[in-house]
Amino acid sequence: MTHVYLGLGANIEPQASLQAGIAELRSAFGKVALSPVYLAPAVGMDGPDFLNMVVAFECPMNHPQLMAWIRATETKHGRQRLADSSYKPTNHGLDMDLLLFGDLVDEYAKVPRPDILTCAYVLQPLADLAPNLVHPTRAQTIKDLNESFESDQIVLPTQHHF
């Protein structure tokens, strides 16, 4: 079993999308730890604000199996991705991003996910959920990374509970 952290986000029917994602995770993996939910403005695009959170669970799958499960789950819940490898921010329902997969460091697979160090909507809920976790390439706790994070990004706590 590998301890996994995923970022969940949505700005189309965000509460229902996150609820669906959590239900899928619990069905597949059992116990899932949840961070608080944060509201963050859409960045790099026009659209409604996002709800974001981080979840953690024990995973019996290997990395490729989990990535296939994530993509299938997103697709099941209406997520559409561009066919080519270009990245453009888009409005979307359920989005699941693998943040950490045990102590795996794989730059090609983007693990640990670079967003941990650059996006407040990822770092803040991860710090809430796992403050003493040590980032595998930075040798700092997530709490310390969050406290030293300098950005004008806005993330607001919400009253959403799942």
C-alpha cells in the first residue's frame, strides 16, 4: 500500500463534483482523509471560482494503475481533456490531480506535483491535512513550505464539509 495525496477541484457544479469524487475514492479505497475546502478564483481564464481540497488514502495500485483510475473517474464525471498535450486552463467539473505517491520522485510523471510549491489552492489544504509531511525533494515540512509561501494568490476557507 502506498500513501497517496490527491488534489480535488471543480468550478462547474463544484460541490456536487467534489462529493462525487469523494464517493468514488471511498468506494475504491475505503477510508479517505479530507482537508478543509477552499474557494479560489479561476486563474488564467474566465469562469466561476473553484472549490479545492486535498484527500489522502492508502492505495494498493501502482502509479500507472492509479493514473488510469483517476482519468477514468474524471471522465465518468464529465471531465474533458484536450487530445493534444497543450495545457489551457478550462472550466470543469471533477478534477483529480496526483500530488504525492508515497516517496516517489519522477519528474516525467510530475510526482511530486509542481503545483504543491506554486499554487496556494494546493499547498494550503495539503498543509491543513498533513502539516508534518516532508516534501520529497525539498526536505521541508508542508507546514513550513506553506508558512514561507509568498504569493498574492487568494484562497478562502469555506463551510463545505463532505
